[in-house]
Amino acid sequence: MWEQVMIKAGYRCEDTRCPADRRSGGRCITEHGPYVRLIAAPAYPGPDPLRRPNESSGEMVAWCPPCYDQAIKRARKVERDRMRMEAADADTLF
């Protein structure tokens, strides 16, 4: 499966939300090579993809480690914000 994902991605990270100075053509410039190993992972990883893999969704795409870490951090922030909103809503009920 890893090989299929890399061929489809052209052995280049597919993240489109990395910093502008690391993008070219709308996606990350990091390519698989001797110093960087790309990983195949869901396009939308959940907040804790190792413990709760069912929350990860989407097709498999190529990620460089920094972009994948940032995607998980974004998912964790969304989860924290959701939990805060639920807690605030629960407080207003009582």
C-alpha cells in the first residue's frame, strides 16, 4: 500500500496546509529520499491516530513527518475546542 500511495503522490508530501515557504504548486515541497522518509497515512488523521485509528478518515496520502505532526496537532486543537464547547454548553444547562 505504501508504494501505491507514493507513486500516486510522485514521492512528494501531499500536504497543502504547510507554511507558504515550504510549498510549491499548492503543496509541500518535501520529497522522499535518503534523509526524509515519507509515510502513508489517512488524509484526515484524527487527534490520536495510534490509539483511536477509527477517527482517522479519508484516503491514504503521502505525508512528510513535520506535516503529519502538524495535521495531528490541528486535529487535537479541534478536539479540545469541541470539548470546551460541550463543557460550556453543559454548564449553561444547570
